[in-house]
Amino acid sequence: MKSELVKPTHLARKAVVYIRQSTPHQVVSNQESLRLQYALRQRARELGWHEADIDVIDADLGLSGASAAQRSGFKELVGRVGLSEVGLILSIDVTRLARNCSDWYPLLDICGLRGCLIADRDGVYDPGSANGRLLLGLKGTISELELHTIRSRLTAGLLAKAQRGELALTLPIGLMRDPCGVVVKDPDMAVQERLGLVFQTFMKFRTVAKVMRVLNDRGLDLPRRDRHGDLRWARATVSAASTILQNPAYAGAFVYGRTRIRAVAREGALPAKAARPFEEWRIIVKDRYPSYIDWPTYEKIRGIIKDNRAEYMRIKTRGAPRDGDLLLHGIAWCARCGYKMYVRYKGGGEYVCNHLRSHEGLPACQHIRASRIDAAVADAFLAALAPAELDALSRARRAQRQMDTALRTSAERQLERKRYAAALAERQFNRVDPDNRLVAGELERRWEAALSEVRAAEEALAQQAPPKTIAQMAMGKSLNSKVVSLAGRLPQIWVDEATTDAQRKALLRCLVEKVVLDRGERDVALVRIVWRGGAVTNLEVKMKVNSVASLTRGMEMRDRLLDLARDGMPDDEIAAVLTGEGHHSPNCAEKVLTITVQRIRLRAGIKVTAQRSRWSHDPSWLSAPELAAKLNIPVNWLYVQIRQKRLLLERQPTGAYLFRDTRSVLDAVRNLRSHTISNLDLRICQPHQEGHQHA
């Protein structure tokens, strides 16, 4: 049936049939709708177009009409209309062309400008006329409203199901649905134990990267799903471990709305998903799935991972403990402006607050030398931990045993799984016809590869520590007595060279939330330690300064020193008296040095005729030169051993090193000289004790 709106100018151009269905499922299942749309070619012939002048655009099959961003067919149609190539657009319904007025009205404008008609199963319309534009505009508005209504109904039903925790979301590895739709744990015990090992390892080492390294060092793979949803085992990566640790399904919780659609940054880009913050998750239904960990543990894991992020200046986290001399990296705050303090190693370690300088162009707040601050905080930490030290050591031993057992069990499960795979490959090879060389060769290759994996798993298991025997388990009392003897040794473990900087920082953060620093006046720095739980400890730390005049009590100390010097008191006694009164030297915060007394006295022109030597000592002790002469060794060798910490010795208040003149001490030094022992510890040697040495 022809229409009076069709003119020869329209027939001189092409008639385009536009075909679209919203989803790939509709393309497959709604075949009748497709046939009706393709049948519009007959409608074009009835309107007067020849078969050769009729084109079909079906490039947008399976794409939604909510937007034209990804519809290449719609863009082609608009372009051809703009070039005056199209005289008629046919669609079974205007909803096939667009369900968004922002796409629909520009098409009407171009069609009206170029004299292109639009037809559907109800009739033919001229977008250039008032009536035609009115009808097409109403149809477009109704189409957009239908899209909103459909979405609202679908979303309401989906949210209602999600509120009950019954929405069937994709489950992570380790969880599956039985034939009745009930979520259960994967019956594969190797999968269950490997997932449990991931959580247990993280709670011990507290970083995702460390979990990955532990698993890879032991040759333990992680269970993954391939693109078909089948189980496969793959080498552990940071991404895989992080995905497992942060998935709430392992805590038994159904969660909906963990992501949101991010705005498209450039034309033609696909919409991308972005993770929502934990506080903005839309629906959380706990205890819906069988759990591998409880919910408090899951929240703790997320908090640790967030705190480990290196962008601690922007998101106010502490960062993962890393190697570096400065103890308070990531937990030092400025008491003046309230911002975090950076660390700077150039020219000596120090904490620097330059946030205002870098962001607002203002002068830096302060910078504080780190050595004395770190020492004071470490002493406060060790003092706070001393009452719980024995219990902490016991729990550490217990946790280490549990971790070793879990790692060995997981390795045994992996070996069992690889042996099964090798046996299966062997059975497949034995069933094949020997004359079928193509198949037999491939099955033989698979069998050999499976046997190689079995050998590798056996070697990895053999490298691990063997399980404890009954005899070893019976030694519990003696082991406990040794643990008791370790009480009070934490300070020695803290300064031990085997303890890394990252381990010290991790230990400190177990109790300390943050440390607020203020350089204060002159030689005093104010330190406020905020402990976990909210308790606060305030410290005053004596800092090094350049001169006596820079000391808080510098003038008082100088006047007192000169008075004692005029009375004829020796320099070492003056230093002891001033130290007892709370004074200290500019470059020594613990005491007044004899050399400081001497310099101030000489500068004031006071001379003392009889000064005792600073090296005087009890005859039962030997100085370094005396010991070197007695043993016939270079005295410089002794100082080198002390400086390199192979010879540990307490320094006297006078600054001298003294050795007990006993046979055991002399023999120990000879053994160190001859490399019979690698180091020697004489720090706990008392006048009534013999020398103590460590091999």
C-alpha cells in the first residue's frame, strides 16, 4: 500500500530497513521477531521502492537501544541520512531505533532537514512536518518511558531477591551449588585446605606479597577457575591471593553492589566497573554461605590490606613495614600541623614535615633527627611488652608449629592430587590402540609430564621439615623450661643483626598506633606515643645540639662546672657530679663527658695542677692497650673487632674499654684472634664472673 507522503525524490534514494534486538538471548530465542523485521523489505516494495534500492542494516543485533555509543549500525544510518542517501527508514517499531530521547531527536532533526521519511508498522511519518514530528516525538518519549519501567521492574525484583541473599551470583572457587541450588563447600579437600592455608598465612605474615612468596617457595599452587568455570591449579600471584583474601563469600556473606559503573572517559570506550568502598556496599547478608573464616577476621584482613597500601599520605594509612633504618616510617605525625611526616635519609635519618611546603608553599613545620627518637620509642615499646613477653614467645612457637603443619599438609595434598593425575594419564595411555601412533604419542607425553610433576612435588615435600615424632613431642617440659629461660631476651632479639628493619617495624605496630612528634625548644623533643586501644605515653627526649649555649640548662651547667673547677675538683669527678644533677653534654644526651668539662674549664682560663687520668681503673681489669701488650696482638685489631660488633663490650663512663684480667677472657680473645670463634660477647661479664663467649 502506497502512501501519499512518498514522493519521487524519496524513491530516487535508498530505503533502509533497520533491524535490532536488545540481547543475544533474544536473537537466538525470538526468531519470529527477526522474521517480522526482515519482512519489512516487502513493505518497502509496496511503498514503491525496487528490490535493488532496499538495504538492510542489522549490525546492532544483540545491542541495547538505551544508548547509541556502541551501535555502529545506528551511526551508519545517521551518517547516510546526513549525506542524503536515504529516502525512507523502516523499522518494526521506533523502539528499535532508539530508547533514548537524546539519540532519537537528533535523528528526527537530520531526517527533517534532509527530507527522509520514517515508517513503522503503524504508518509513514514525515519528520519535517509538525504532525509527523509530534507523533514521532510522542512515540520516542513513550519508548524511553518503557525502558525506565522495564528497568524498574527488573531492578526491584533483583534487589528484593538480593535482600534475602537468594540472588544466584557467581561463586568463587571453593564454593559451589548442589543440584538443589544450596551453596556448599567444594568437596575437593585439596581446594579447601589450600584456601584455609592462604588465610592462615596472611594472618601470620600480614602482607599479600608475602603470602604469594611463601606459596611459590613451597611449590604450592592456587585453585582457579578457567573461562569455562572448571577447576585448574596455577602458580600463586599477588592478584589471585588478594582476590581470595578480599572476597566476602569466604566469610559466609552474600554481598551485592560491590562495584559501580564508572563514567566513560572517552568516546567509544566501553563502560568500566569500579570497586565501591567497603562502607558503600549496598547489600550484605551474613551467614548465607558455608564459611572459611568468620566475619571479624574478614574485616581485620581488609583493614590490614588497606593499611598496607603505600599511598599513606593520601589515604592516611601506615603502609606495609619495609626495610629502612627509620623505625617510625608511616606512623610519625607532626604535632604542629597534624599531617604525616616523611622520612629523609640524606644527611642522616630524620623525620620531616613538609606537607604545607609542598602543597601550599608555606615553610616546612619541622624536622627531627631520628636516632634518639627511635631509641626512646623502642625502649618504651620493649618496656610495655616485657610483662607479656613470655606469653608472646609461647604463642609465637605455637603459631609457627601450626603454620608448619598446615604447609606440610597442603604439600601432601598436592602430591596426592598429582599422583592421581599421573595414574589417570597412565590408564588413558594403556587403553589406547598401540597402532594409533598419533593418539598414543600425545598420551605418552601427557603421562611423562604428569610423572615429572609428581617428582617435583615429592622433592618439594622432602625439603620441608619432617613431622615431629612421639619422642620429640615428649620433650615438652624441657622445651618449656627453655622458653622460660628466654624471658627478658627480647631486647637482645630486637638489636640482633638477624632481625630485619621490617620485622622491627612490624613488631612495633602490633602495639603502637602512631607517634606524634614535636621538636620543642633547644635540646628537648616531645614524643607522644598513641598505643593500640587509645592509651597515650608522653616522653621528653634529649636531642643533640651544637653547643652548651643551646642546651636548656646550658648556662646553669656552665656556672656550676666553673665553681667546681675553681674548688680544684678533677674533670672526671665534675662530669660525674653534673651527670647526677641531670645535665648532659651537647652531643651526648645521657651524661656529661669529661672532654666537655675540660674544654669549658680551659676556655675560662682555669688550670688544675693535678688531674687524674681518665684511663685509671681497677688493677683487676685491663685496658685495650694493656690487653694487646699482654697477648702480643695489635691494639687496633681490638678496636676493629669492637667497631664491627664481633667483640661486644660495655664502654665505661670514661669512654674506655676494660677487660677482666682472667684466664677465660684471655683465652676467649685468643680464640677470636685465631678465628676459632666468630664472635665474643663480654657485656655481661661482672667482677665475680668468668668471661662469657658465643661460638
